[in-house]
Amino acid sequence: MTKSIGLRPREGHPNPTVVHVEGGLLNAMGLPNPGVEHFLGELRRLKDWGIPVVASFFGETLEEFVEVASRLSEAGVDALELNCSCPNVEGVGVLGGDPGAVKRVTEAVKGCVDRPLFVKLSPNVSDIAEVGRAAERGGADGLTAVNTLRAMAIDVEARRPILSNVIGGLSGPALKPVALRCVWELYEEVEIPIIGCGGISTWRDAVEYLLAGASALQIGTAIMIRGLRVFREINMGLRRYMEEWGFKEVSEIVGLAHETRIQQGR
């Protein structure tokens, strides 16, 4: 899974762009990236090594979304993730809160690519299920829930915001209860698969997301905090959980908390 790629090179926001806070990280990177043309060279090397690639992408206009997605699809990415939810880049962040715009962009992109298309949603909306349904109507093959939560931090000695952009996105364990709720609400409203992300750092976190309705998971901040061993630890813990409770496939526990709730009459 790549960082988000745009049509042209973009520097992003000036430093400081990342700060540790209680419960996770705040970042306001501003979507820095080398542009799609440069990335295609990296993609060729990754494909030569046989590495599956899901390319996250964004645009400042509908036409840019379509152009970037088309070029990535033609270059052979395995899937695409449409970033319509970055909380510290105004145009992209605003898009993620407008169900009609999400549907139009999803529809336009899906009409020009032959790869699976996931739409990454924002938690900074009043009704995430409405936005998820809009993406589904636009032809999305899946949803990624969720991007970071708008937040900030202040340096009490300097008496000013720490991030140069003032507002950033909160990720890590503090985001998990919000993101988990988003996955739950989406699962009850859409038919397409959900990729859960936000604060997953242990196998218990992973199981919670699966029980809430996620079919797959993404891990980000935990890599920075705990290192690459987090993948093995989560996989081994998930395996032990399934063996202990007699589950043979991960799919058996996807959304299971919804069924248990209904059986208990809640």
C-alpha cells in the first residue's frame, strides 16, 4: 500500500509535520509525493520483484483523479485506493464529506480502470454510512475505513501549535474506537467489503475489526512505534485465537459480532 500519489510532484507542508501525542501520532504531511510519472519507475521495480501493489491516489479535480488512476491501472498496479479523505489538505478533505461528490469521482474513476477500486473514507463526517453508500453506488469494489481524525497539539512553552499546518490527522490507538465504530456502521449499510484501519497494533485489535465487519486490515502507525515485527505478532495471535475457538477461516469471524448481538436480542 503506497502513500498517496498525485498527478504532479508535491512538496507538502513544511516541518514540523509529525508529532507524538498521547495515544498515537499527529501528522500534517500535506500529501507530499514525487508525482505519478516518477512513481511508475518505482512500480516497475516492485512488479519485477513480484510484490503486490495497492496504489493510493488523489487529485485536485475530477479529471486529475481519472488521469492518475488510469496511468496507475495501465502500469499494472494490483488495486487502487481512492483517497478522498485527507484531513489536512482542504480540497481532498472537503470531497470526503460530500456523498454526491464521492459518488461522482468514484463513478468516473471506475469507468476508466480495470483494477479493483477501494475508496478511503473519512471519520470527520456526521454519517459515514451515507458516504459509504455513495461510494458503493459509484461502483467501488470496497471501502477503507478510516483515514485520520482531525486534531491538533500545542507547545505550552512556545505557546503555539506544534504542527506547521496547525491541524493534523490523529492516528494510532486513540483513533481505534472511532474507526471501529465506523467499520461497524458501514457493515450494516453496504454490501461491498470493508478494509479496517486505525490504531491496530495487537492481535486483539485485529480481531475486533474483523468481528465488527472488516474483511481485511491495514497497519500504519504501529509500524513506526513497534517495528515490522507487529505483522508477525498479529498474525500469530490471530491464528491462536482462531484455533482456540475452532474457526478454520478468517471469513468465519467477519461481522460475527453483529450476529451475536442479534441472537442476544440487543
